[in-house]
Amino acid sequence: MPNSVLRVGIAGAGHFGRYHALKVAASTRTKLSGVYDPDLERAKTVGWEAGAKELGFENLLDRSDAVIVAAPAEAHYHLAAQALRAGKHVLVEKPIAATLEQADALGGLAKERGLVLQVGHLERFSAAYQAMAGRIGAPLYIEATRIAPFKPRGTDVSVILDLMIHDLDLVLALVDSEIESVDAVGAPVASDYEDIANARLRFSNGAVATITASRISPRTERRMRIFAQDSYMAADFSARKLTMIARTQGVNGCPLPGQQPVPGVAGFAIEDISWEDHDSLAAEHAAFAASVLDGAAVLVDAAVGRRALAAALAVGESMRSSRERMTASGLIRA
């Protein structure tokens, strides 16, 4: 579809569906064709705000070239598969589906029909990830923390699929190796699903990652620390600041412009890097439109979504095993 405008429908008019609808309506490369949600009043409200009508899902498919699936996670497969079978390109929110079999089926449908299937791992389009990518060698150890105050939104799934999956995806993007083992612990506190979780991942190449996620914290904190053989990176996503300590590449070990020597550590320099915040969702939409209209490569495809889902499911399984041991020992109540 070179030089054309992509007609995009929204399936799901909840918190994220509303944002998706507004972004589609604001873009010069896309046109909002309609909004679908089982809650008709919600669909009407979002549609009115974004300038499109509420539609049944079949009508939405008829009027769209592409569909953004922003429904609850358990509905992702059904809606995305129906759209792909109808010949529509799909951007599906994370997680790609509820099971690996569903993820494989969606990837197969998109490939078979020559359609774009992009997964909404939003962090891949963030200014923070762009600042981090390519600045450090193969990680030996990664420590990630993502905590936030409790909000009822998102509690239809565990904190693993709600928050931790963002950092799981970033870790998988940084570590070029398969997961060898997972050891995780977590518990429900304010909802029916796990609200706090900690996971330790060991990769086949020996790298290790520890990830903590909580949605019952009194404050918001998003940090990541990465250790490599000759460098260290600390990222504070909330403050939009990145600190790098690495062997200097300057002549005779002298720091390069923008770097400062590390006191007492010869041959190493420290550098503080900041970034301007940008609209990650708009960037995600732009990438989706470019893949459909221009034939650009899909930056976050079904394989990426499946790998993140597999990691999240492995964390969940390890967490269940840990809980069984704790219950059997009397550490926690059944």
C-alpha cells in the first residue's frame, strides 16, 4: 500500500485501547475506522473522543486494513486470529497470547497470509531503550526493578504479564542466549493474582538476570543495571538518566569528550547520558504503519512476542512450584 493511508480499527476500548485510538486518529499515516468493545457504552465513549463510530467486530474488520488488539490478555488470540484470517494486519498488545500454542498459531497465520503481526512490547520503542542499545557488550549480569503503586487496572493478570514482561523482553533483547533455568517467587497481595514477583534467570551462555516487579509499592521505580566484562551501565528510566563506566577508548587511556576519569581506576571513564522523553506509543504505531505501508521489517514480531511469553510462563511455573514448597513447609497458608 505505498503512499496510502492505513485504515485501523481498535478492538478493546479499555485504558490502553483509548490511547491507541487517540494515536491512530492523530497520525497522518492512519485513519481510525472504528472502535469495538463488548461494553458498547465504553466503545461509544472512546469512539466519540477519537472521532470514530463504535462497531461490531465483524463490521470493524470490513472497514479496516489493520486492527489493533487492546483487549484483555485472554481475548488476544481469538481477536487477532479472526483479524488475520480476514486478511487484516494486526498489532496485538503484550502478551501476544495466553499460551505458546496460541502464539505459534498467530505467527503461522501471519506468515501464511503474508500479513504484518506486530506485538506491543512498548519498551522497544522507548527513548530509554534506544539510549541503552549498543552501548554495552555482552551482559554478564542484569538487575531490573519495576515497581509501582497499586491500580485496579491490569489486575486481570499477574504482575508477571502486567509489568515484569516489559523487563523480561528487554533482558531477552540484550542477552543473545536461551534461558536455561528460572527460579522465581511471588504472591498475591491486593488482587487474585500475583502482585509481587522476583525471578532469577540463568542463560545457556552463563549470563544471569534478576528481575523484580511489584504493583503494590508506595512509589514508582524503574531501574536496570547491566554488568559486562569491561563495562557497567545503570539506567534510571524515571529520571531519564544513564550512567556508563567503561574502559576508555581515548588515546593513551585518556577519556573521550563527555567522559570523566574514574577516581582511582586507571583506564576507565564515566559518562552520564540523558535523553528527552518521547512518545513511545506513537513510535510503535509509526513502525507498524511503516511495516504495512512501506514493507519495513517488523521490529517486534511474533517470534519476539513468543519468546517473551515463554519467559513469562516459565517464571509463573517456577513461582507456583515455590509456592507449593512454601505451603508444604508451613511458611505460608494454603
